[in-house]
Amino acid sequence: MIALALVTPSAWAQTQKVTRQSSQQTAKPKPPKKSRWQYQDDFHEGLARVKDANGKSGFIDKTGKLVIPCQWKSAWWFSDGLAAVKDDNGNWGFIDKTGKLVIPCQWKYAYSFSEGLAYVQDDRDKYGFIDKTGKLIIPCQWGNAYSFSEGLARVQDDRDKYGFIDKTGKLVSPCQWKFASPFKDGLAAVTDDNGKTHKINKQGEIVK
């Protein structure tokens, strides 16, 4: 007489669990999906910078569609509706979101717009600011410059000392600081020649 082994529901479930675990352990993991881009930046104003296999930069939208061809040697992200781009001759200009070159590539360097102005570098290695039409609003006379924040921008003179200018180009805080941070909530952190840090207001007065 042949004895039949009875398998309880709980035992059957345990067997299936072991089988699934064994199958998962032996299954080969799928290789990660290869990106078509050598580099992809975060999205800014709905578009993201990408760099193709040839090292050329363009822009994609949030669906991943290439909306501005990879034809630029370098590029910055979109800000105030425009993006700085570098051509094959090493000169910088600006494009709009359709990819149209709206400010010619004529600058040795250019950075993203902030508060309606962008800093640019001329052939003498001096920095100034242009508006969104490409007009030079603040002459290229500074050893270095940085983006506007709360209506003021940091600049450095030929001694590398920091000061602040307003949007007319007026020096509202003399270039006397070893280092300066951008304004935030009406104050900026500055460092003197002794390494001591202070807080100044927009008139250049030490308040802390």
C-alpha cells in the first residue's frame, strides 16, 4: 500500500516563497539604461543643458526631447529667458529658448543673467555688465565681477579687493575687502585684511 503525503496550505506557500527567492537570486540583473548624453544638468526654466558624445552642448525639455541642438562648445543654464553659449571660436553670446542667437558671440566670457544684467569679459580681461538686448550698461573696467543680488553686485579692482556697485555702475561700497559675499536680506558678509568678518549694509556701513 502506497502512503500519500499530504501538503498543507502553509507548507505549500512556504515552498513557493523559497522558489521565488531562489529564482530572484539566480536571475541576472538588467544592465542600467545607457544615457545618450555625456552630461546632463538640472532643469532651469524648463530646460536642461546636455552634452553629447562630441562634447557639444544643447538643451532638452522635460520630456527628454532635444529642443536646442548640441552645437555649442559650452553653455550656461537659462536665466531670465536667456542662456550664455560659447561658439567654436571661443567667444560667448546668448540664445533664447528657441535656440536663436539674440546676443552675438563677441565676449571672451559671459555668465547667466541675474536681475536683468549679465557680467561679461572683454578682450582686455576686464569685466562689465550687459542688458538683455546686449547693450553694455556698465563699462568693462573691473578685474572681476559677479552676478547682481538684491540690486548690488560684487566687483574686484586691480588689487583684487572687493566692493559693491549698483545697476548704474556706481561704486556704493569701496573696494577695500579681502573677500565679500553677495547681499542677502539686506546684508553682506565681508572680510578685512586681518581676516575678521563683518556684516555691512547696502551703504557699505559695518553693522555687525
